[in-house]
Amino acid sequence: MLLLIPSAETPVSRLQVALAIVLVVLQHAGRGTHACAFLDSGSDATLIRKSLVKGLGSTGRSKRRILNTLNQCSTLISTQVELNIESVDSKAVVHLARA
């Protein structure tokens, strides 16, 4: 699926930003849930919402992270979990050791 979002600076009729989003199944310890995954080829991290982690029954471990953006650098505390991400048709499975 490709999600097209209009830029705030142009009329809605001119779509300029394309984001790749796919429906996936997240699996952990026998539990699974569907989620939309945003594919960002420029990222070096996998991020998951805390509510999804709780729904999968995972707790993970706390880890200090440094977040670098174009404008600033900041430190935050996140939780690192291990899970599998699977295609909806179950044809592909990827193990994520550090999400």
C-alpha cells in the first residue's frame, strides 16, 4: 500500500509526499496482532508503540537512546523488545532482535 499525503503548502490536488505503509502481523510468545508498518529506508532503527508491546505481552528492557534529527540531538529512555514481524499472507517472517 502506498499512502499519499498532500503537502501543507500546496493545494490538495497536488500530492507531493509518498509514504510506504504495509499491513503486517507482529508475533511474540504465541500472541499476534495486526499493525501498519511505516517503511523508512533512511532509518537505522525499528520503533514500535508501547501499546502494541503490551498487547503482545512483552515487557522488554529499558535502554538509553540518542535521537538525532536535522535540528537537534536528544536522549530518551525506550524499551527494547524481541519479536517477529510477518507478512499478512504468512509468506515472509523477519525476526527483530531489537525493536
